[in-house]
Amino acid sequence: MRKALRWLLALVVLIGTVSTAGAATAAEPKAVDIKDRLLSIPGMSLIEEKPYTGYRFFVLNYTQPVDHRHPSKGTFQQRITVLHKDVSRPTVFYTGGYNVSTNPSRREPTQIVDGNQVSMEYRYFTPSRPQPADWSKLDIWQAASDQHRIFQALKPLYSENWLSTGGSKGGMTATYYERFYPRDMDGVVAYVAPNDVVNKEDSAYDRFFATVGTEECRARLNGVQREALVRRAPLEKKYAAYAAENGYTFDTIGSLDRAYEAVVLDYVWGFWQYSTLKDCAGIPADAVNATDDAIWDSVDTISGFSAYTDQGLETYTPYYYQAGTQLGAPTIHFPHIEKKYIRYGYQPPRNFVPRSIPMKFQPWAMRDVDTWVRHNATHMLFVYGENDPWGAERFRLGHGARDSYVLTAPGMNHGANVAGLVPEQKALATARILEWAGVASATVQENPSAARPLAAFDAKLDKRDVRHESTLRP
């Protein structure tokens, strides 16, 4: 009898335990896959998912209004990508200011904070372009508003700190975003961002080219550039044959002659933007006695003779439109070349945009941003390369700036980054990035020199070679 009672009691306890466990299991929410969470956001749709060890990588479309001031007046699909690490990690918001890469990649701040990364394709770069395109809606405020809406959509999912970043035009974009929506981000890391405050005053660039590198290197570059104009007639015959062979046309810029001179005048600038002092060894030392092919090859390698063809310009119409309406564009002089050899000089952005697209310059746009940065920058880091022409006109900080920095990487070009800074500045920049992202350890907070990236370098994911853009573009 006792055995039977003990057996019955044990059975009751067992049933109670099973029932309790079942209730607990039923009460636990089932984990929702990150893809499903992303796609539950209104306006978000999946293009594709690509695998990468340790991450989930998604290429997505997000529905944006063509005009953020009047959202009812049409929408377009904007491409973004999400490199997902963990919702408990900080998030870096990246844009290069042009097309977005649809392959997994990690920008330097993302590696430093070991976080997620959201990347945005800039509006009007195809396929993120409204059809038909109202070009008056391509401006820095509309683009900043694109970022703001994406941030608002993703912040509930990625609730930890956010940093914005970008290089060149992307660095400009991150800065403009901060100017118009200063409460969104916890910090900004802007690389090699030009700041053309007064479009008609570009003497800083002339001073830069008079001193950059070494006298020997400058002489080599200047010699090849001048010789390419001296030999204009035979080299333009070569250019015509090259264009015919490849089906290139020159309707936008107006003529092969204009395109030829534009390519040649970009030569010195292009060298310093993408090369380093050691690369001078590959520049013909005696341009006057060099063959036509040697002059052509050197200019083509650095500037690219396809750049100012209709086909070369088409992808970058949105950039040139912005350069001619708000961003400004540099103009430099060529004291080493006799005036008789230069017919057009640096041509304005208007010459690189189809005439069917109206343009009018707004001189106040960059003055507004520059004034705001000088007096209001908070948690902003600007990194420049010592030998990068675009850094000749850069962002500067005034008395109103707080916890913000402008640092220069010695000897570096348009690919300058935090890793290229001198050790003390590298540690400072890394520590501030970690602090702004909310992941600085107590050790780093007490001793910034101890700051290190939280994620190990990945040669494939963290490839940092600057993208070579032929023609004069940031």
C-alpha cells in the first residue's frame, strides 16, 4: 500500500513538473530570425542574402519619398545593405556617396567597434533613382533625410549606439547628415572630406601642388602633363582611334578635344589622389624625349582616357550635378604650362551633365555646413591624407566644437585612415570612436593609448584600397 502511495505521489510530481516545463516552454518567445525582423519593417524588401562567416549580409530595397518635404509626391526604391553582427553591438552607418557595393565589406570604424554596418546607396545613383527623375530633388538635405528615415526604421532593431562614416564624398555626406540631423548619431568619422566653402576661391589647391611631395617628383609629373598638351595633334589621333574602337562618344562634354584636355589636366591631381611618393619612380623622367606611347600610357593609367566620354560620365551624372549646384568644384592653375597649350582649363561641372538637366549653383549651401561644423561639431572626427589634393580645402573646427578632431595621416593619399595616423593620434582616434560607440573598456577610458580595434583585421572584409575614380571626383 505504501509503495502504491509513493508511486502515485511520484506520478503526480512528475506530471506537475512536465506541466510546469510545458507552460514555461510555451511562455518563452520563439526567436525571430534577423531577416524576418528586417523584412517586417514597412517599405523594406529583400534583394538577396549573401553568406559571410560570422555575419549575415543582406542587400535590401527601402521605399523612400522622392521629396521628403512632400512625401505624397512619389517614391523610389533605395538600395541599402546590412552587415549584421548582433543587435547587442553598436552600428556604423556608411555611405560612399555613390553606388553601394553589394558584396560584404567592413569599414574601419565597424572593425574598430566590432559592430553591425548599414550601407546606403546615394539617391539618384542607379538603380536608386526615381523614374522619371526630378533632378531638383537631388540635394544634400534630401540625401540626409534618406539617411534619417533609414536610421529611424532600423534604430528599434539596432538599439545600441550608432556612428556615421564615409570616405571622400561619403565623408561629406556623413558631415551633411550630422548638420541636418545632429541628434541621430552618437559620433561621426569622416575621411578625406573636401570642404569647398567658396567655390570661386581655390588658391589653396595651387599652394598644395607647389609643395606636395618632392621637387623631383613634381617635375616629372609636370613634364608629362605639359608634353601631352604639346603633342596634342598626334595623341588626339590616337585618342580618336581609341574612341572609335570602343564606341565612345563625346556629346555631353562637346568634343573629343575638350575631353582630351580634361583628361590631361587631371593627370597631376589624379597621381597625388591615388598614388604615393614612391610611385614617382614609374613616371617618365625625361618627358620631352619620351615616346608618344609612353606619354599616352602614363596619362591613361592615371587619368583614364575613357573618363570624359559619354559612357564614362553617365554613371557619375548625379555627382557632377551636385558639384554644379551645391558642392562646388576645384579650379587650379598650371604655371608650368604655357597658356598657348591650354584651351579650356578646368571645365565646370555643367560641361559634364547633359544639357537636358537644368542646373543652378547655390553658393550658400557649403557656407552653411562649414559654419555649422565650426560652431557646433560634437563627437566628430575628420581624417585627411597629407598628400591628398582634396585635403587642401578641408573642414576646420572653431571654438564651438566639442570633443571633435581634425587629424592628418603623414604621407597618405585619398585612402587615408585612422590606421595611418601617427601612434598618439591613432590611439586618440580609436579611443574616441570606441567611446562614442559605447564600447570603450574601463582601461581605455582611463588610458586612451591602450585603445585597439575590437575585431581582428580581415583581409577580405576590411579591404581598404581607395577606389580609383578616373576624372576629378572626390
